[in-house]
Amino acid sequence: MDLQTTLALMLLAAVVVGASLWGTRRKVRRLGDVTYVPWHGLLFIGILAFCVLAAHVVTLVTGVPLKGRVR
């Protein structure tokens, strides 16, 4: 994946995070109303995708792949 595609996907992940934050902070109309969109789940997926894509951008810019812990 090239840098432009990664940055576009990071922008999409940021939009998902923003929409999820908006959805979680909306006022409930009546007590007991259920939302049809799992906002907290989307928020988790958006933050996770953003973090993974940020690590990929670091790899693309520096040319050195990120490595995990070495035991």
C-alpha cells in the first residue's frame, strides 16, 4: 500500500472516530430507547484502524519496519 492510500484510509478512520464520538454523545430521547448503531464498537474499530495505519505511515516514511518485542 502506498503513502497516499494509507493517508486516505487514515482520514476515513478519523471520520469514523468522529462520527462515533458524535453518536455516543447524542442525547437519548426517552429512557430505554435503543440505538440501532453500535457506536462504541465503531469507535473501537476506528481507533484501532487509525493506530495500525499510523504505524504503517511510520514504516513507509522511515523505510524501517516496526518490530515487536524481542524475547
